[in-house]
Amino acid sequence: MSHLELAFVGSGNAFAPGGLCWNGFVLDGRFLFEAPPQALMSLNRMGIDPNALDAVVLSHHHGDHFLGLPFIMLHWKYFGRSRPAAIVGPPGTRELATAIGRSVYPGLFDLSYELRWFELEDGDVVELEGLHIRAHRVEHDTRLSLNLGFSCRLGDRFFSYTGDTGLCDAVLAMAGESELVVAECSSVDERVPIHLNLVDDIPRIREAMPPDSRLILTHVTPAVSVTHLANTLVARDLERYRV
Ligand SMILES: [Zn+2]
């Protein structure tokens, strides 16, 4: 069985608590899930070539998940990208990314490579260079266009990513069929309806998962430092995990 490698460009929630980098991770060096503001800096520190990315996959449009995209594209533009790239996200991603990108770096969208956009609704499926992604509507900021979690298959491996969400049926269903779940865990015991916490919600997700599957917590605060749940760990900034 093949492995999945996850490299975390950051592990913190929106407030960058304790100086944590904002959450995001690279799957197998090719798929960047989330584009937090420091994503390009973290990729460079970790020795991951931004031009090797096949796609950026965005769960929703909050700034800690989205505002690093212009820097990624800046690298692509000026450091020789020629291969096609894909950007995946909720409806409105292209319009928002274009407006922001053109405002902060005029010329950013004068491209020397093909850029493909995939805006996904609940239940939509897309295949990107061998990565099959199914989008699921999750329960987060209803003022945004749509908030997504993703269930994915890469080769013979199945994993899912919650995005930002409160505990909901979509998350539990994804957990039940995954060998690996990357879940947000924004607090220890504070109950915020649009987020998951460590003491109430994460055990429910763990229970829904196959016992030998792995759970990685991210989008955390430093207080979410350890967990005694089986096969569960807390992601660290700039760390790699092989599952
Ligand atoms: Zn959010």
C-alpha cells in the first residue's frame, strides 16, 4: 500500500495563537490544501517547490485559508512556471481571487501557464492529476458563499479534510470512510458552533472512524497540544507526516 505524505505549512487557527502559522498542508508535494498568508514562505522553508504543485484546494474564503494565493501565483509567474495549475474552491473563488490578485499585484493574471478553475458545490467531484476530490458542504460561516470539506482518493488511499466546521453529519460521514482524517480543532473546550473542539467534538469524529485509521488535528491553538485518543496527533508547523 502506498503512503500519503502531508507537509504542514501551518497548524494554527485564524488568530495565529502563540505565533503558530495559519493552517494548511501539502499532500504528496503536489496538492496544497488551503493557501494561508504565509504559505509561500513555509513552502520555501520546507524545501517544497511551489512550481511542483498541481493544484491549490481551498475550503472556504476566510483570509487565513485564502489570502496566501497571490503569493503562490506571484512565484508561479516570476519563477518559471509553465505547467498547468488548478485552483479548486467554493463558488465565487475565481472572481474573488482575481479581484484580490489584480489589486495587489497588477499583471498577476497575465499568465505564461494554463490556470484551470474548479468551483465546487456540495457533492461535486473533480479529478486532478490522479487526486479524486468530492466536496461536502460543512457548517461554518454562512455569510460566505459555501464552506466545504473534502473526501479524497489518491491512488489506493482515502483521506478527508474537514475544512472549518462545526460537528455535522457530513464530517461524520467522511470520517467513517477514511484511512486518514485531517480535522480542524480550534479550541480545547470552548464551544463555538462553527468550529470543532477537542473535548466534545474530536472524540465523536474519532469514534466514527475505523479504529486503525489516523486522525491529525490542525487549525489549533497551542492549548491543543496533546490528545490521548488512539491514532491521533496534533500537527506542528513545518512538520511532515507519513501515513
Ligand atoms: Zn474559517
